[in-house]
Amino acid sequence: MIRDAIAAERRELAEVLAELSEDQWDTPSLCEGWRVREVVAHMTAPFRDPDARFLRGTTADEINRAADELARADAARLTSAELTAALRDNERHPWRPGSDVGALCHDVIHGLDITVALGLGRDVPPDRLRLVLDEIVPDRAPFFGVDLTGKRLVATDLDWSSGDGEEVARPARELVLVVCGRM
């Protein structure tokens, strides 16, 4: 089930990317300092680099620095068509950062970084959003520099909530972005 969700997410996002203009590829994403093309280069790096150079390091800062350098280099050398093909052609690639759900989180979060920044309003299916929220809340929020202490997150478009305290009620896709420090 999770592998099917990952494949569907990659396939659907590749369809969106195939329709983008070159100007849209150069639009800033929700990932600080990255355009759409750097985000896609980052998403597809594991398919091109089986040794996962971008994950080398012992701290989040080291990992993020290596990922940034690789994404920028790949975005500079690969065309938008090549980046789209890398996502589309690897919908069933077995890469997983820790778990299959981790791979789904990676793809959904970065897909939102792109589509929300472009104002495309792409709807991620609720079952995928629920899996992502269950995975990243509350344990992964600190990785993104987000403190959820004293907050109760409530999805307004699906039956999901987490935490205690001040209520933060938003659609599930927005909650994903809040937890990842994008909003």
C-alpha cells in the first residue's frame, strides 16, 4: 500500500512538472533558497546517486549542507525535462530514508513545496496526508526547527489531530507545511 502511494505521488507530481513553463521551473519554492528545479533535483538525487552522498554527515546541518550542494549542482546541469523524467521513470524506485513512509513524506512535502509556491492547488489524497502527518508529528518537527509544545494540530478536512494546547486548525496539507516550518 505505501509503495503504491509513493509511486502514485511521484507519477502525479511528474505530470504536474511536465506542464510547467521554464519560468515556473525558476520560481522560488517553499524550500528556502531553492527554486522548483533545485527541489526536483533534490527529490530525484537518490535515483541518480545510489551512494546517497547527500545524506552523509552526522548533524542535520551537515546533511542539509550536502543536500543543498548536490541539489544546486544537479539543477544547474540537468534540464527540466531530465528532472521530470527522473521522477517519472523512478516511481517504483526502492529508495527510502529510514522507511517507506519516510519516502512518502519526502515526496509529499517537497511536492507541496513546489505546487503551493506555484499556486497550483494540487490536492494530495487524504490517505497520503494522514500517513505523512502521523509520521512527522510530533517527532520530526524539531528537525525542521518547529516547536509544537502547547499546540494541538487539527486537520479541518480529515479526521486527524495531535497534541494538547492552543488549537491550530487548518487543512491537512497546510498542517504538513506548518510542521515542516514552511508556513
